[in-house]
Amino acid sequence: MKRDDFLFEIRTEEIPAATLAGARRDLARGIGEALEQEGVAAESVESYGTPRRLVVWARGIPERQSDSESEVLGPPASAAFGGDGKPTRAAEGFARAQKVDVSELEVVDSARGRTVAVRRRVPGRDAIDVLAKAVPRVIGELTFPKTMRWGTGERSFVRPVRGLLALFGARVVPMEILGARSADWTMGHRVLSDGTLTVTGPADYFQKLRGAYVEPDSEARRSAILDSARRLAAQVGGRIDADADLAAVLADLVEWPGLVRGSFDPAFLDLPEEITTTAMRVHQKFLPVRGTSGLLPHFIAVMDNADDRHGFIGKGNEWVLNARLADARFFFQEDSREPLAARLPELERLSFQDRLGSYAAKTIRLEELAAAIATAVGRADVVGQARTAARLSKADLVTRMVREFTDLQGVMGGLYARAEGLPEPVWKAISDQYRPQGQGDDPPREDVGAVLSLADRFDTLAGIFRLGLVPTGSKDPYGLRRAAAGAVAIALSRRWRVDWSGLLEKAISLYPADLPGLSPPVALAELEKFFAERLRNALERAGSSYDEISAVVNVGSWDFADAAERAAALTEARRRLDFRGLVLAFKRIRNILGAEDPGQPSARFYREDAERALAADFLQAKALLEELVPARRYSEALETIASISPSLDRFFVEVLVNCPDGDLKRNRQALLGAIRKEFTRIADFSEIVVEK
């Protein structure tokens, strides 16, 4: 069947950069899934977009659906036809209802038994008709953090819709979305281009857009921004100080990126670098410029224009940044007049969560929890520093600096603590308490910081789970998934051997027992499931497969570092050892024993050479494992376990486990149970997937 491409563009007012990437992704996925469900799946679906348009290019869509057959069931055959085979009134009534002759009725086998049915051939619809209905539905199902209404319309969207382009091949797909009708034309850059652009297809669309100063590919915009920024920075002897997140935001702020370099008063370089770069990156979306010895008094800004011919944009950016840095200097100087400890009473008036009390109450819990964690991880020597850091950790929330620069919470506390002369581990811990803030972010630099970050996350998780506010679906208003994932990342980075479940239980116990919501045991059980999923995600990112992860997590996962080491060893061992026989044997053991523990085997009941050989090999392996497992020499332990695979294979070939003799049966089951119990200290091999 002939195929063609579908090009769709919805033009809007300025879409926020933070929303644009998700909107592009969701629109392409929605259209792709809708086409697949309708039987006209595209060969590929690509998404593009700028602040003023969302674009989907679906390639290789069949021109029409395949024909299908429908079947409508009627009365039972016994009621539709008499003993003489003639149709009854029931058959005639069914035929009339279906607008067919009685002779067209068929008898089919159905879930209801032998039944009368009508079968019809249903011709497939043209793809253009499918698209005309599916695309508006997909648009209506898109979700955004915030939406707008405009004009007299009752429906809302992320921003007012200004136009639609919808082409299947060269034909317009007729549709109306949020007051806009589809057409075969688009518009270029709102300032640099005039008039409309008639489009005949995807290649023509992209060529004409770029000719009208619109780059629809966000990755192309990002690359152009970074390349130009590097050149501008080099002109003043510097380099750009950019990260992936900021570069992505800059690309989604403009349709046709242009750059301008500006300067700020070098006197502001005396401010802590964290303040200066936050003012540039977060508040103004500027790229800082760095030299060999630190920041330079320059920045690079992105503009939605080809150039700043008269210098107005650059001068305006300089004025705004200098004013913001002047405010920052004032706030920093004012805040520094008062030590952090003097601000603690103000935390009584700052709510942590409506039903969980103030930040003052939270810091009291953090002190206790930080001390417990430090002791549990073998750092009792830093309990005092951990308590101090915990007590002062939230004091910067009431400073003028953090009220103005909210992204600097924690960081400012660390700067103020350092200025007060507090020990380095303490001020670094306060500064690092929110690390890591996401996947790929660095964990806290020192153990005291890791302890404080864990305490903060555990306290928040324990309190919110006690209230019963467990994240569901995509909703996670308190960022609990990120908090738990960060805790797992910290534990793995430090390789601390700890029963983290016990510390979560400690965190729960620090809240009042009569807190409304989940009981402490239920909250702990929910938290354990929640953390197990975060651990699974971390192990998957580290390279383990889903079955290897299940094999490891199912036999114990509360020592996160140990679980990670076992998973890594298992993943590596599967590449060089033949686990197939061992895995199949363990699956057979699981089928024989279920969850039962048959006790210890006795040598006096061994009758067959194969079971004696297996018992001997097992005892030899067990002796080695008692040395290897405590030392966490898991690769060698797995080699030892794999070495008895031939004995297991022979046992199952030559020995009948569930034999008529009750004593022999119980003993053989006990031998298998002992093997399972010993070897699953590392992994449940029955979870491994192999070809039979």
C-alpha cells in the first residue's frame, strides 16, 4: 500500500521554555500512538518545536486502513432455528435489527456457545480522515503545569493558539483546534520575517522556515548557541561556563538564536562565585565566562534576533545584571551581620508542611537522625559535627539572600557558616545538603554532608509517607522520587554497609505516633517498596538487566552498596560463565519446594551416587562461600556456585526427588533446600531468564 508523510504544526504565543521539551515529546508520542491504534502506524515520528510552534513529522503513514471484518452476535443457535432447521422469530428479529436477510445469518462458536451471528466487511478509512479526528483528540489530551483561556473559548491550552498547518502528502487535513482551522501555510519569525509561507510538504516546510529565520530543531539551535558563545568568550580570553540544562533552556527561548556579549562591574567579582553565577544562570539565563583563574566580568546572552546592531540589547542586559548583583551584595552584607544560630528562633514561624510542623521542629528531628546515621555508618567520630550541621542547616531559609535567590538555599548557609569560622566539614555539609539534586549531579563532598543529606531526605520521606501522601502515577508534588533516588545515590557513592530500612524506621519514629494518615508499620512498608524501586532504577542505570536486578533485590536489598556489588558481579559473571544449567536447576528447585523450608539433610539417607556427589560438591562450595561472601568477593563466589552446576544436572537426571520413600523424599528436598538457602545469599538464580 502506498504511504505518505503527515506534517503538523500548531502555532501559539510564547510557550515557556520549561514546558516546551515535554510538550514536543508528548505531542509526538500521542500522535504516534493514535496512528498505531487506528491501524495506520507511521514508520517514524519526529518532533520539533520553538517557543511559538510545536511540530510533528510522521513519516510513512499508509494511505488508508486495511479492511476489517465485524461480527455481531445474536441469539443462541438453538433459539434461532427450530428442529426442522427453519429460522424462528428470534432469528428473523435479529436479522431485521441488523438489516440483513435471514439467509445471511451464520452460526459461530462463541463464549456463549453456538450462536447466530452477522459478519460484515468493514472498509478501511482513508488516513486523512483518521488524522482529522485523531490529532484534535491528542491535542485535547495534552497536559501542562499551567494553561490559559483566551477569547470566548471555554477550552484551554498552554498558550493561545494562532494557527494550524496539517498536511498529508500535499493535501490539507481538515480539522479545527481551539478556534484555529488547518491550512497549508505557516509563518516565519515574528520580527525578522513578513507574510505567510505556503508549504507543499515536510522538506519544503523546513527549507522555507529556515529561510524565514526560524530554526525548528532545538538541537540545532543549542549547537549554534554553544558554538557562537565559545567564539565570543574566546575573544576576551575566556571560555563559557555552561551546563546541559542551561543550554537546553536557552535553545527553547528563541526561534533564531543570536548572541551578545556583555560586561558587569569587576567589583562584583569579590562576591562569592556561587552568588554571581546564580544571578547570571538562573535569574538572567546568561552564560558566565570563565578565565584561567576564575570568573571574568563578562557574560553571554541569547536573543531572538540576528544581531544587536545598535547595542540596545547588550546594554539593557548589562544594566539588569549590575542591578541584581548590587542587590545581592547588599543582602549578603546584611545577612552576614548575624550568625546562623541567632536565626534559629525565626524557623518557628516557617512551615515545613501544614501537618508536620515548622522547620524548627524539623531541625530537631534532623539532629537526632543525623547522629543515628553517622553512628550506623561507622562515623561516630563525626556525630558532633553532624548534629551542628543539622541544627544550622535550615537557618539560611530566613535570610534575605535566600528569599531573593531561592536556588541558593543550603549554599548560602554554607557560605555564612564558613565566614563564621565553623569547621570545614560542617559548612560543607550545610552547603551540600541538597545534593544530588538530580541524576548526574555530584553527591555531597564529605561524609558529614552525606549524613546530613540522607537525614534530610529520610525525614521528609518519613513525614510525607506517614500522612499517606504516597506518590501515584506522574504526580509527586513533594519530589519524593527525587529525594529517594538521591538517598540511594549517596549510599552507593559512599559504599556504606548499613541496613537502611532500620534508619527509615528511626526517621518515622521521630514523628508523633498519633499523626493522621498511615500507621508507622504501614508507612515503613510503603517506604520500603518505594526505595526498592529507586534501587532497581539505579542498578539498571549501572548496566544490570531487569532479571539480574530481580535476582539480587529479591534476596535482600537494604544494604544498597552490597546489592549493587552483587548485581555488578552477577552481570559480569553472566558474560563469562554458563549459568544456564544452574538457572534451570534453581527454577526446578523452586517448583519442587515452593516457599517451604524442608530443614537440614542427613548423610545417612543418601542412596544414589549422584546425590552423594552433589552433597559433597555443595559442602565444598559452602566452605568457600563462608570465606568469600563476608569478604564481598562476589565474582569468586559466583564462580564457586556455578561450579556445582554439573552435579545438579546429574542429580536431576539420576535421582527421583519426590520418591515413594518418605524419608528419602524429605532428605532430598532438604538437600535442595540447603543449596537454595546458601546460594541465595547472593542472588535468587530462579529469577534469571534463560532460553530453555
